[in-house]
Amino acid sequence: MSTRVPRTHPYIPNSAPQVRKAMLAAVGAQDVEEFYADIPAALRLDRPLRLPEPLGSEARLVAHMEELLSRNTAVPPGRSFLGAGCYRHHVPAVVDEIVNRSEFLTAYAGEPYEDHGRFQALWEYQSLMAELLAVDVVNVPTYDGFQAAATALRMAGRVTGRRRLVLVGAIDPDRLSRIHDYVRGVHELVPVPAEPAAVRAALAEGDAAAVYAQLTDHDGLVDHELPQYIELAHGAGALAVVHVNPISLGVLTPPAELGADLTCGDLQPLGIHPGYGGGNAGFIGSPDDERLVAEYPSRLFGLTPTDVPGEYGFGDVAYERTSFALREEGKEWVGTAAALHGIAAGVYLALMGPHGMREVGATILANTAYARRRLALVPGIDLADPRAVHFADFTVRYTGERTAAEISEALLAHGLHGGTPAGPHEGRYCVTELHTRADIDRLADALEEIVK
């Protein structure tokens, strides 16, 4: 029960005690804390926020914020080896020029009577993304790739009417947490190793709605058994949901061409800057199957002729299935907080084209292979499987006494960001097309000095 004294806030509507009391009575709640009952105790703050004393003027506030912002430091691309879901790729200047135009500069997806051109821009994004994914249908972006994975699994559950979700291989713990939170109460999660035998055994228990696998897992490992997982899912009457890093599809086969029913992931690698935990947007793609299209909770934009011969317009497809139309009766609630990132991804794909996507993907594959070989030469560093193929991300094992956390801290002293602890003696690294061989050699030399 909250111990705070109710008071009227000058800037927050409906904060008067008598108004709050009437609102609680209307929904049958005794206290506002009841609305937060589903939030795990470990995520709750059991103390007041540590806020500074109020500043007396706008000028003092601006000075204070400028002082805080001055503490930020920019890390050159060749000095950062961080990845695991949020990556530094080259963003062409045209992308920033277009998404910062006043016609587009909002996260909102818009309406046809006020945002002329926005629907077309998002339709173009969907079309380009569908070509990359080898699918027919792509949604307007969800909040992030975590949300896209969770929603794709909910879609599979509604299509099949089944409960169990078989999750294959090493999954980003944060993504797994989001999936768990979003499907709990509706679905049961069944994690299994990335082995066909383990997937087959899990499916043998019945009632599987989907097999969720990854083209490249949390460690960047390219899973060559993916076609088997998809085949096993279909053999058990389940859908195959595959998570992908979209920038890898210039060189890796799109899961849809292997038979995947739903493909999902995060748009961030496609022309979107990482920053302060943001820069994310999720996508879901599928064939033009009425069963699947009917289960998309998010908006889909289509091309349609108008009353004027030869003229076309852009608008919502099957709008009645969305929460925007159904409100509280909707299958899921989705917002439009990432629509601008969809436009950015569309511009990026248009600029790169098939040849550019193939070139950037091949460069990342080559850089990853070189980085793994180079770091494996450092005494005290081992690779779990030197013959495995990785894309961007990879993990190394330290055989000495220093922990992964200590080595990561020591790298910072060399001006290098990397070696995110993946275990007590395991560090995760990432390279992209922005890294040169000299950058990778600098990292290897620093690690040799640190771990010896």
C-alpha cells in the first residue's frame, strides 16, 4: 500500500484526491498500486526517486543539462566491439536527411487526411522489406524486435489454437524475458538445445503451437539445422517462427525460402543509429495466407485504385482486425511508436539495393571470420567451435585467471569497448562492416597484453 500523501499536482490532470478516489471506485480498485500487481518485485523501486532539488529557473536547468550532456563521450566505430542485438552500421546521409524532414519526423504512423505521403513511404518500406525477407506481407513496425518475436508467437498460438511454444537454442536473455512476459497465462515456453533430436522430443509431447528458431543465435552462430526445425514443426502441425538479423539476408538464405511461416526481428541494423538504449523497431513477415494475415494485430498498408482513373492511393488493409478499430476487443494492443524507423529502413534498403546488401553482408561475414581467427591466436583465448560460422557476434573463452568482467574493464582502459561478459570466463564481441583489419588487430594486441 502506498504511503505517499495524495495531493493535487499542478501539471498532471485528474490528480486531485477526490478525482482519484472517484476513478478508483469506478474501476473497482482500492489503491492505484493494484494496477502494478503484475510487475515482479525485483523490478519495483522500493524507495523514492533520487531527484535533485528543484532548479529555480530555465537558465539554471539548461546549464545543469548541458553539464550532464558534456559527460557523454563518442566512441569511434573501430574502438567499439559491442553488439548482441544493437549494432553500429554505416548509415548513409540520405537516410538521416529524409527521416528528419518535417513530413516524417514523428513516430506516429499517421492518417491519410493529415499525413500525405507517410502511408506511401511505409508501403514502400513494407515492399522493400518483403523482398529482403522473401515474403508477401510485412507489418508496420512494432516497438522493437523483442515485441515482434512475442507477437509472432501469439499469432502462431491463435492460428493453431495450441499452447506450447518450443524455443530453440541460445536466445538473448532480454528477448526471452519479453517473450515470457508477453505470452504468460496463454502459452507455455519449452526451451530446448539447438539440436533436431531435442526439438523432435519436445514436439512429440503434442500441443505445440510453434517452433521458434533463429537464423543466427545470440552468439551470432549460423544455425545450419534450421531447415530441419522448420520441417519438424510442420510435421507436428505447428508453425515455424524464425528470428533473423535482417542485414544478414544479403548473404544468408531468408527463412521463408526454407518454409518458415513467420519471420521476425529488429530493424535496427537497417539504417537506424543505436543510442541510449533506443533505435529499435520490430518487423513480422509472412506469406499472403489469410489465416496469418487475419492474426496480424498491427497495421498493414496497401495500394488501391481511387475514383480517378489511373490514380492510386495508400491505406489500411483489413483495418477491422486491429486494436485501433476494435479497441478493448482487439487481439493485442499495438502502438505506432516505431513508424519513423520503418521509413528509415525503407530508405536504407532503397539506397543499398540487392548488390549493396550482398556486399555489406559478405563484408561482415569476412570480418567476423577474421576476428575469430585473430583472437584465437591470442594465448589464453579459445573458441568453442573454431569451424562454426558466425555473423557479427561471437563469444570467446578465457582460460586464464582473470574474469570476463575484469578483462572488459581492462579493455576500457585501452579505449576499447568489448568483451561483454557472457559468463564468468566468456566474453562476447561483435564486428560489422565498419571495422578494419587494423581495428581487429588492435583489439587482439590489447587482449594479448591483458590476458597474459
